Amino acid sequence: MKPIINMASRRSTTIGPHPGNMGRRPGGGIRFPGGSLDDQSRVVSPAEAVQAGADFLVMGRPITKAENPALAVGSALQQMQKATR
């Protein structure tokens, strides 16, 4: 898996809501608008992450803890698509 991660990191951007770089550093903090922040103090929505240049989003708890994880994934994808229009 490591070579795949290294290749991806050279060709793409993962967004994390970190001060000063709006995410050229991978990290948590992708949350649905109005959803739980859990232990995150800085968050961005899936749409905001895409607008900031993310190629991939890392979303854990907003999906794994959702009542309907498949619906949560669909919502994230929908928000990402709207952000690219």
C-alpha cells in the first residue's frame, strides 16, 4: 500500500482544515454542515474541501457513525459534485 500512497501524494491533494495552508496536509475535519464536530476544532464541509482543491477526502466518523452510512456517502458525493459546477 505504501507505494500507492506515495504515488497519490505526488499527484493529488488531500485537504485538512489546518491554519495557513487550508490543507496541503492530510487530516481529519471533513464534516457535514450542521453535523457533529466530534473532537475536531477546525472543520470544512465536503464542498469546501473540493473548492479548496482536494482530490480526495478522508471522512471517517461522519460516515461510520451515520445512521445510514450509504446515505452519508451519497450526501458527501452530492456536495462534492455541486462544488465542482
